[in-house]
Amino acid sequence: MRPYPRNSPQAAARIVALALLADGHLSPHELELLDATRAHEQLGLPREALHGVLHAFCEDLLAAAQLDWSEACRVDERTLAALLADVDDPALRQRVLELCIAVVEADAEVGEGESLVIGAAVAQWGLERAALSRPALALAA
């Protein structure tokens, strides 16, 4: 995986990208939600830069995959923990978690891979309470 500075907009966007890809595909509903919530602005990026991080993350995943498409969008536990460790600012963690939850819920189906990413973020970041009490429309801010 390409390195990004700790707590950078790119490191945060990569975690959102992971949530987007965790079920093995990009849903149009998920992409629409990114635009509707202005996720790029919430993460401190121009829209094109957010899509650039998503594209770069896809390249990184494919480069690391063993040519098995069913596993191409999954990362091992150690890599997931390292990606999550790149964000340690509490407010940024909260924002990223909110965006991740919103994108995985956007297509009305939460897959196993998506659940694993959200669960790992909640556990590693200690945001159990925040995940359960988040307002449904808090992302528009």
C-alpha cells in the first residue's frame, strides 16, 4: 500500500474507499452518497482527489491480490489495522466512521466484508458508543 501521512485527508479517504470496496464492488448508490454528503469536503479534499485516492487504492489492492478476483477487495487483519492506525485524531476518526457507515448502508445491503471493516474501525478506535448513537443525517454538516 502506498503511504500517506498520518491523519491526512488521503489516509482518511483510503479508509472510506476500503468501506466502499469491502463487498467486492462499487454500488452506484454508494458513489451517489459520496457526492450527496460532499464526503470529499468533509475529508478536506477536492472531489477529484477523493476519486484519485479510490483509484489508487484499487490499484494497490489489485497489485497485492493473487489474481483471485473474489479476494481482490479484501485486506488481511494486519493491513486493515495498519490502515486504521493511519488515522488517530478523534474527530477525524468519528467523521470517517460516519462516512463509512453511511456508504455501506447506501445500497440497503451490508455485506460481510463491509461489516468486518466497520467492526474493526469501531473496535480499534474505541468508538462503540459513537457507532450506536450516531444521528442518521449527521453527515450533511
